[in-house]
Amino acid sequence: MADRFRLTYLKSSALGRSDFDESFSSRDAEKTKSSASPFPEYNIPGTCSSEAILKQAKADIKHPDPQVRLWAIRYYLEKSFPSIPVSFLQEILSDEDSEVRAQALRSLIKFRNPIVSSLLKKHLKDSDPKVRIAALRGIFQHQEKIELNILLQLLSDQSSWVRRKVATLIGWTQIEGSLPILMELSRDQDSMVRRAALFSLAILYPDESENRFMEAMTDSDPALRKWAKVILEKIAERPLKGKTISLARRG
């Protein structure tokens, strides 16, 4: 019942992926689509030694063209060896290009090395919102238990895209104690953040969120008011029995 309820809200909203994610993921897709590898050196035969690949990666991570540096990350981190020198990671993550830093974090998520967690937390304070979002998504994917203080520090993030991502990711993860965080985000100054938070509230706390949806009926954003009305109608249509089962499963 809870899964069915979640799917209903997914279909009734466009919050599965943000415009921010769409714009950058589509750009990455175009880069990947344009060629298997625009740099011949990355068509390295599988017979090459790890030392040779590492040497090539270290050289290309210093290349003036950020596209070369991106390919070094994609090849070495994603297709090579899980044992990566810490010094190499630190060099990548201090790159001047924000897309290179974000790509490095996205690639590192695949490795269950203890150092990855600390690197992700560190880059929640990166100067670029793309990098902060990559770090945030990595934390949700990499850690079994999310620390509330990590989310609390992002409530006042200067980027509405980051705050919106916090609200959205919470909706997909049952984090104990997240209700106050979502409540605060549901009153964010940005209407898309408010909507994302309300969406997650409806998924995780359907009963507790009804009053907030009532308040949203007078929101300053007409689109949000209309959306809130639709969600309230769906909540009203839910059978009482279904609501009880959903609550029981949530514990």
C-alpha cells in the first residue's frame, strides 16, 4: 500500500528529477553520445598494467582541457581499479572546474572505501551547487544511515536547487526524525522547494502533512495552490483501511 501510494504521488508530480538534474544530465549524455572517447589514449587495451593506466591518468588529470580531465576520471575511476591512491583522489577533488569535481564525486560513490564518506561530507561545502548536490546524492547512496546534522546544515544553503534536492531525497529514504526538517522546507522561500518538501511529506507522513497541505491552499504560488488541492483530494479518496496499513508499515 505504501509503495502504491508513493507511485500515485510520483505520477501526480514532476518531482522525480529536477530541471537542474535534467540540464546537467542531458549535457553529460550529449558528451558521452558524441563519441566513445574523443581521446585515443583512453582506448587502452585491457592488457595494460595498472601502473601504466595510473601514470596516464595522473598525466591527464593535469591537462588544461577539462574534458580530458573528465575522461581521465571516467576511465580510471569507473572502469579501472578500486584501489585508488588517496593523493590522486585529493588532486581530482581540488580541480578548478566544478564539473570535474562533481564527476569525481559521482564516480567515487561506486567504491565502498571509508575515505569516500569523509570526502563527500567535505564537498557539501563546495562553492558550486552542482558539486554540493553530487556530494549530497552520494551520501544518500553511500551511507546506510544519514546523519540529521548533515541535512540540517543544508536547510540554509544559498542554492534553492540544493535545498530542493534535500527535500526530494528525504522522500525516498525513511530517515528517523526527518519530519521537522521537511516541515521547515515546506515553508521555504522558494516555491519549488516547498513543493518538493510537501511531496515528501505526503509520502512519508501522509496524516501529519494534511494540515500543511491545507495551508498550501493559500500559498503565494498559484501552481502550488492548484497542486496542493489535487493532492488533498487524493488524500481524501484514500480508504481508511489503506491509511491504517500504510501507517503500520511505516512503524
